[in-house]
Amino acid sequence: MGLGGKVAIIGTGVIKFGENFHQSLTDMIYEAVTQALADAAVERTRLQAAWLGCYEPMLYGFEGNSGTFVADPLNLFPIPVTRVAAYCATGIEAVRNAAFAVASGEYDLVLAVGAEKMREVPSRGSLVAQAVNRGHPVLAKGRTAPSMFALLATRYFKEYGASEEALGAVAVKNHYHGSLNPKAHFQKEITPEMHARAPKVADPLGLFDCCPTTDGAAAVILTRADLAPGFTDRYTVIRGIAYAVTAGYWNTQFDPSWNFTSFRSTQEAARAAYRMAGVSDPRKEIDVVECHDCFTITEIVNYEDLGFAAPGEGWKYATGGVTRLGGDLPVNTSGGLKSCGHPIGSSGVRMIANIHDQLLGRAGRMQVPNARMGLAHNLGGPGAVSAVAVLSQP
């Protein structure tokens, strides 16, 4: 039995992303889940199972290293709560696992929640420090996410004739979209001149090309599509959802077949999600997109890997305004990771919630008119794994 079309989302909750020093991880989880339950108009006692997406709980004490950190603050005992970790694809992977449990008929009503506490750590507790101190004895030294994606940008520029202007177009767009989102970490517009003058992090990537380090949580309530009308007449359906693993964490950028201008994991996950959803022409059928813009170059490459643009043409979408609100294919209307921030375990759940809002017509100033089908995408590992979800109106 396939999953496509059999699972519905009936409630979502997204907290304010940012430097949430006033909240613990469990505080954020409690707030996000409480919002989602209220949105679905269901009591927590009706939940039959839950999944927690949390990639790196050791950054913040021990919170998040088990499903107990969802069960305890919400008093969900004794239902099963499972922790999921899949690098930056953790959030969508948590939703995917929850969706399969519902589609199988085992459960009628479940929860998927993603959360990460990223800001409240000393410098020696950062992800970079974790990799250097506990990772591969050679490959972990000197390797950072900005440096890796800077290599991608440099190669992309050489192959396709793009320039930092394209990166600036993505940054300006996503900061504008973020200024419309009351839950984004950054809610301030920038200009092309500000982007051009910003200090370099890893050439050619500057300060405004990199997503911030952020705290956040998001949650969704899922049920079978045939049961959804019994809860609400305002729901969306998961048409396709897929996860691909195409490399190991350490060997992604050392694969001799990799051309540094695309990610196989995204291509494979998109292909599987489209097949499940019955999407044959994503450029024509998808109305709104939330994709993984950990760096501005990543969003440009995603346009191509997700099948919206031909190889080497993605940068023209950015500079041509195609992916801005009001364009033919609005991308990251929430502000993306660039403005929302990237609390790793929660980003994918937040993206799905944003697409859900778009399809219900309740995205406020971020709304895309007449949006009927949307896509959420994560890339992680970095580049080793990817997850894609296609949602639609019933």
C-alpha cells in the first residue's frame, strides 16, 4: 500500500525562531506541540504515537536525545515516542516516519515535532568543534560547511558564468520574505549593496550568504486522509514524501564522480517523491517551494536538482525574480533558512508547516495566490542525504 494521498496534516505549530535564551529545548517543544494541538482542535490524550526530530542534542545538555523529552513535558505516557536524526534532513524524515505509521493503519492520529537548541552553547560546543574533536582524524580538520559550499559556488560560477550577483539576489529575496514573517529569526530587509559589502566568510560566500545559528521548534499533527474531515475541513494531504542517502558523511566531497554543481541526494529524493505524488512536470505543477538554503548557492543549485530549472539555469531564476513573491515560482516565502535560521531538527517540520499554511491560504503577507501544491526540501550530510515532501490541497 503506497503512502501518497493517504495521510493528511490537520494541525501545525511553529514557535518564534531566534536566540531563545528564555526557553529550554523542552519549553520549545511544549510550545510548538501545544500550538499544533490547538490548530487541529484535538486533545493530546488522543495522540497514539509521536516522532521527535533532533539532530544534535549533545549541543545542549542531554535534552532531545530520546523521545522522553517529548513525552515528559506533554505527559504523553505511555505512547511510543521515537527520536529521529538525519543531519539537516531530520525534520522531514521525522514527518515521513510518522506518515508511514499512519498510512500503515497502525495509528490514526500522531505527532511529528522537530526541535534544536543551537545558540546556548560555548564556542567549543559548536557543530564545528564537535566535528573537529570527535570526527574523522583527518577529514574533520579544516572542513566547515561554509568552506564546502564555497567550493560549490566557485565551481558553479566557472561552469555556468554566474557571479556573486546571483547569490545577492537570493539573499535580498529571502531577507525580504523574512521581513514578512513574524516567526523568522531575521526580519529585516537588506540591499544588494549591503550584500556586496559584507565581509567574506569563505570566498565567495559572504556574511549574508550564510544562514544563522538559531533555536526553534515546529510540530505537525497527522491522520489518515479519510479521517481528516472528521477533525476539520481545513487540512492538506501528503502526496509524496521521500528520503535518499547517496553518500557517507565524510566522503561526499571526495566522490570522484561529483561535479560540485549538484547533489545526487536531492535529485533522488525528488524523483521518488514526484513518483509517489504523480508529479511529472514539477515546474508547472508545484506552486510554492520551501527549499534548503543553508547558503545562497545551495538554493540556486536546488532549483536545478528539484527539476525546476535546467542545469546552469538556476541562477537566472534568482536574478530574474522568478522565485520572489509575485514571481512564477515563489521559493522560501518564509524567508528560508537564510532568515528563519536553521535549528537543524526543526527546519524540515517548519517548512512543511509553511507549505501547509500556503495551501490553506493563511500565510498572511507571505501568501502565494491560488497555491494548490507545494514542496518542502532538506539537504544534509552535507550533501549525503536529502528529503522532499509534496503537499497539496485535498
